[in-house]
Amino acid sequence: MWHQYTNTSPAPPLTVLFDEKGTPVNPYIEDTTLVFPEDVVVLVGEFTAVGMVTYHSNGDGTVNVYDVPSHWHQDRMLL
């Protein structure tokens, strides 16, 4: 999966995470309407610049890939 969607070889050290159906796509906001519609696997590179691949296996050799950024920019409220 990593090589197919990032075109980097060899793969860097990766962390594998699992998010359940209904998990917010952006965990840093309170909007609960943007959630994963199915369980997903998240492959995360050692550094954010390396990237991230989020996908769901359909169990038949196909996958659904979700285009999720590796980091989120947040507006800061100035006091």
C-alpha cells in the first residue's frame, strides 16, 4: 500500500493505526459530521513530511483510499 500510493521506496519506518467507522477525519475539530464511513487503516511515516496513507480493504483485493492530509493547519484565535 505504501509504495503504491506514495511512490517512495524503500518504505520508511511506518506506524500502523486503526480507526473505526465513525471516527472523525479531523480529530482537532468538534465537527462530527465528517467521519470515516468504514473502518480504516492508517499508515504513518516517521515524519509528517514522509506522508500518510489512509485506506479500507474491501476484502476482495480492492481498497478505498481516503485523501487525508498528514497534518492540519488550525486558525488561532488572538486574544
